[in-house]
Amino acid sequence: MSEAVVERMTGPELVALVQRVFQPRPEEGAVAILVDLPDAKVPDDANWAARREIAAGWAADLTAHRAELGRETHLVVYPNVHTNNGELPERAWLHAGGPLPSVAALDPAAATTFADLYATHPILIAITKFSATAPLKLAAKTHPIRAATMPGFRADMIPALRLDYTEVNRRVELLKDLLDRAEGADFRFDTPDGPCDLHLDLRYRTGHASGGLLPKPGVAGNLPSGEAYIVPYEGEREGDPSRTQGVMPVQFGAEIVRYRIEGNKALGVLSEGPKSREEAELLTREPAYGNLAELGLGVLAAFGVKPIGEILLDEKLGLHLAFGRSDHFGGQVGPKDFSSLDAVIHIDRVYVPETQSDVKVVRVDLTLADGSTVALMRNGAYSVGF
């Protein structure tokens, strides 16, 4: 039996990818490819090991093509932070070549601070297990960097890096414009236990576009990309509580958890079952987990991309809603609101048939500032003209 062919990007393809995504300027310094390392708390796994091999290979190939790229490329390692979108550690290490070290083997004397790294490496690509999107977005506000974050990246995502991102970006910008003008979003989900209705308060917020292009310093975003997103209003204005309320269904295996949403927070669980009890306990133990942190609108399903079980790609396919941290998107909930840095999380729930087969998106309507309504989605598909 022949072995499956593993997708691989060539050196010239990688140079073209960096040039397309970042459009580097002649005066800008080196490229850093970041990887996080397993430790005793979070042991290694096959996908993580393969991801580090991809990162090391990309660094080597870009180094071999430094003349075409116009700058050096360095592989940078750091201890993993145990959770998605947790704060980065104080130190990182430039890898000189050879096998990657273990966390225990990292020499403190050879470390560099992330601040120094940002000063010398204005272009960063984070191919990590745990998402570094939130801390890099915040770092980009005070350092002249831009970063492409690729948590959970796998070789089978490579075809999504070869899409026509001019068209992807055009669709994303159209959706961002709608989110900019929206003051509310109303959802009707159908489940085996009956319909669920949810209203998101989008007042006082503007949308964000993540179309796969990062040409200016001060930004960070996922790659592969292809979504517009917005943080619902979280009620931070005195005397003006969030109007986000309703029931949000999420399918876990055969069980559908129905979250009771009030004031933009999941305050409890209405469903019964092992996962429902687990989620209810989590909401009690970690209230910030229940913050409705994002409405995301991915576009890649229209380009033939299918989910593979990794959020990095899957959320870019269509509608998704997220719980947890929102400060990196312009919201109010951040590490200070969680019980510990290890507990900080931003987790997306993707509403496409392959990921939640028993939860149907019947309709999504946007209410604009002038009182008019835009039919955004019908039966799981966008109903706005692209």
C-alpha cells in the first residue's frame, strides 16, 4: 500500500507567501518563526511534533532563499503557555540549528526577551500548539510588528494557503462593512430538542477583517485566514447593560449543550447530560469563560475548503461564536478576569454541518442603525450577494 502524499510548500512558495501576506519593506529586519515546546504539564503529541518539523523546515527553506526574501529568517522557541491565547512567557530562544531542545534544556543565559525579539524581528509567524493570537495582537499595539498566527497548523491546511486571497479579502471586507453598520444580530437555530433563539448586542462596536493580508505594522491575525468578526457589546457602559440574551446551542459529540445567555454571558446550562454538567461546572468555576467574545463570519467554505478538526482552519469556513477572552479584539474581558493565566481562553464554536450536524442555522439577521434588517444567512448559507 502506497503512503499518502503529505502536502509541502517549496522554498519559492514560502517566499511568495511571506511577500504576499506581509509585503515586507526593505528596511524591515528578520522574520521569526515561533514554536512552543511541550513540557511535563502538556506532553508532546504527533500533530504537535509534526508542526514543529514544519516550522523548522520553513525556517530552513526561507534561510536557503534569503536572497529572494531579502532578509534573514530565524526559528524561535519558547515554553508553551498551557492554554489558547494565554500570555506569552517573558523569554524566548533563537534556535541555532539541529534538533529542537526540550524545555528543561533551555539555557537561561541564552534567552532573549520578547520585547527584544519584536525590535529585531518585525515579521512573525507563530506555528504553535496553543494560539498566540491574543498576546501578539496586543503586542502589535505597542511594537512595530505584524504577526501571522497558525495554532494547530497541519500539512493538510497547506491548500488553503494557496487560495485567491484577493477574492477572499474582498468578501471579508464586505462582511466587515455589514458588521460595522449593525447594532444587533438575531439567530434562529434548530436542534432535535427544538429551536433556540439568540440575540447579540452589537452596539458601540466595529468589525474586524482578517482576509489573509497583513501589509502594515500593528496587526496580528490567523493564517490561513478568511473571516470578518466583531465583539458583542459587553455592558461596560454605566447604566447601559448588554442586550445579548437567549439560548446558544453547541454540539459536543451526540450531546447538544444549551447555554442560557443573559447580559452577554452564559449564566447556566438548560440541557441535561454529562457534557452539560461539565460545562455548567466550568461556568461556575470560571465565569469569564462564559463571556460571549466574538461573532465570526468565515468565507472559505465557498472556496471548497472542508473542516479538518482544527479551529485555525475550521472557523474560517462559516459562522462561529466564541466564549472567553475578548480584549485582543477590542472587548473588555482579558487575563485579569480569569482565575489564573493558565485558565485564560478564547474558544470558538463553528456552525457548519460537518462540525455540528444536529444544530442547523435557520437564519441570521442583522439590524442596522437605521432600523433596517439585512438577511445575512438562510439555512446555513450566506444570503448576501458576494
